Amino acid sequence: MKAAVLASKDEFVVTDLPDASVDGWAVVQTKAAGVCGTELHILDGMIEAPHFPFVLGHEAAGVVVSAPGGSVATGDRVAVYNMIGCGVCEWCRGGNEQICTNPVGQLGFTLDGTFSDLIAVPAANLIKLPDNVSFEDAALFSCGGMTAVHAVRLGAVGLGDTVIVNGVGGVGLMAIQVAIAAGARVLAVADSAEKADLARSAGAYHAIVLDDDGYDAVPARVKEATGGAGATHFIELVGTSSSMLAGIRSLGRRGAFISIGYTTEEIAVHPIELILSEIRVFSSVAASRRDLETAVRLGEQGRLATVIDTAYPLSEVGVALDRLRARQVSGRNVLVWK
């Protein structure tokens, strides 16, 4: 099979590998795979590859070509849930596989990923797709969509809440839609007028475009847009010191800061900034299988849609990654197999 791999720490290639196969697991013929910033983190060494050669990619959808029985059968259209938990710890039993204490691994992080013609994965990790959910949408739901659902659930976003989504990329655009589906109104923070327009098209009632003052000005602008109250939730996708601090300072009383995005930067905040307003801080990692199921269901209902910039064949994955690094992507890029 063809796959996009890190052949060594400094060498990235599309090459031939043996067909994917793990005893007792299903095999999926890949039809679409999302290209995420996480792949750049691996290429840059922020996240270390577990071995070489290592297949990149962690979000995908396709068609089952073999299955050991159970919930899926050959020919089924499926989304691939990438976290493979132990299935027996308290977190897996409670439906929180993303924080399993003894995981088998995660596709594209500790196990070979989805940028390949074939993917081996437990049948339990496959979610059947409704006919009106495309492979491209399902692949992006398998990262950005489920991540947005998980963050909104974790932060208990609800009716009448005011949610700030900081970062209008693939996850941010879906976080806007999921928060709206939960009953909130959403204000977005974007780094360009073009991305602000994308946020409004996704349903944001207002968008703040960063100016020369950057994130230093964001708390005051949020307070102005919310009549002085501040936000009930701030979903943070950028992950810089300045953006995280701005998020905390944009919240009203008992507001919730929900951290998803990350860089190498850290945050320093005086405890009094949290204590006086009883600010809550959540960290949100990936999502559970249930969150992916919910994202697919919202897609089926027309309440969650993706914004796809460009679809590339596997042979052009390097172009997709280069454009992502250069911040030239509006929404998400996907790889597609015809």
C-alpha cells in the first residue's frame, strides 16, 4: 500500500509499505483523511514519532474491506475513531477512552496513522456513516468535529450562554457550530477579516479581528461586545501565552476557560485572577467515541458542516502540509482516495 511516512527524523516521503494488518482488527480502505496541525507538530519534533518509518495522520473515513465480525461488515462506510483504549479501566468503562490509563495506542500518535491506502483498527472503533455524510466530512469529524463536541460537553455549554471561540480554523469553525447546537451564542476571535467572515458564515453573531494590539485588546473588546458581562465560556485553540491569558481575562463570573490548542508556550496567571470571579479551567484532550458519534449525527442533521479548502491525492500530501504551515488554509485540507 502507499503511505505518507516519516522515514527518519528528518525525512518525509510517500512510499510503499506492506498492507495494514493486525490480528483480530478490521481493515478499512481509506477514502478521506484530514490534514491537521498535529502532523506539523510531529514533523517538527514537538511530538516525537514512536518509531521509523511512521505513518502520519490521525483522522479518516473509508470502507470496511475486512472485519472479524461484530458491529461492522465488509462494504460499510465508516468513520475511524483513533483512540484505542484498553476497554477495562474505569475511564474506558465510563465512555472516556481518550483518558484511558493503559491505552493500546492512538492512530497517528503512538500507532501508525491514516495517511495510507489501508488502515488496521479494532472494529469497535468504527462508526457507521449515514448516506448523507460524505467521507470528507466524516474524516474531519474524526478529529475537529469530535474535539469540538467534547469541549462543549466538558464545559457544559448550554442555553443562553455566550461562548468565545478563539481561532477560526478547522476545529474552531466546528466549535462555533457545536456551541450553537447546544443553545449558545458565539463570538469568534480571528486573525484576519477573511477568517472573521468564515466565523460569521458558521453562525457566530460577532467576530473580533485582531489588530496591532493583538490579544492584549481582546478582553476589553469582549466586555464591550457582551455589555460588560464577559463570556460564560472561552474555547482556546491558539495556545500561545498571550491568547490563553486573554481568554481567562475575557470571562465573566464563574466563566469557563476550555483549553484545546497548544504550542511550546506556557501561561503565567496570578491565582487572584481566577479566584475573585471563581473562574473554572478545563483542559480538553481529543474526544470519546461517543463524541464522534454525536458529531456524525449532527452532520446527518445538517447542524455541523465542514469547510474544506482543498482536496489532495496522497501523492500531494507535502503540498497540503506546506500550505498549512504557511497559514494559507481556510478551513481544512483533506487527502482523498478515488
